[in-house]
Amino acid sequence: MKFRSKSFQDTINYGKKFGGTLIGGEVVLLSGSLGSGKTAFTKGIALGLGINENVTSPSFSIMNEYIGKIRLYHFDFYRIDDKLEIEDLLEDYIYKIEGVTVIEWGEKIISRLNIYFLVHFELINSNRLLTIVP
């Protein structure tokens, strides 16, 4: 599935629609350059999961947890390059029945996972092309 986002709000809205389809246990990998919309899309996923908190990038904390009708574990692996460290961080969160795990810079662990959604963000002029691959 491909979507063209023309604004920050469009990206949030696509994330909200996508988030509304999740039931818990999913892993969503986000890939794309800095500023391409990964955190905005995650804000939308949170809204779709019934989370009304302000979702921010966990660049320095590595993981933020949000509670709604379904729990959201939001990771950012931008600053982490050690694959063993990443695996240790995910051990308690991946495929949790009651939660959804969203990982920015998810391409860093894609080879270690069997089941996931991949959402790729590409900047094209002032628009963003979002490609979702189950």
C-alpha cells in the first residue's frame, strides 16, 4: 500500500487509520531519513490505539511506553548500532500480546524478525511517500 502525504497532519491521519487496525502483538518497523515522518506516523498510530498522550521521539530515552486501549512501545534505534544491545532491549517487548511495538530505524533489526509491518518513508519534494509492506 502506498500513500502520499502532503502535510504533517496527513501523516498523522494515515498513522491513525493504520493504528486503528492493530489488535496487539504487532511489530511495526519504520524506515526513512531524518525528518521523513516516522514520529508523526507514530503519533497517529497512538491515536488509533486510543492514546491521547503527546507522543515524542524516544531518540535519547530509546523507548517510550504509552497506555491506551492497547499499550504502545515506541523505540528509536537511531543512536544504537550494536545489534546485541538492540536484541536485549527488544526481548521484553517484541510480540507482546497486549501491546504494539513501533521501531524507528527498524531496518537495523529487520533481518532478525519473522513477522512485521514495514513502513518506509521517502521525501519527494515537499511530500512524503509512505509505503506499507506487511
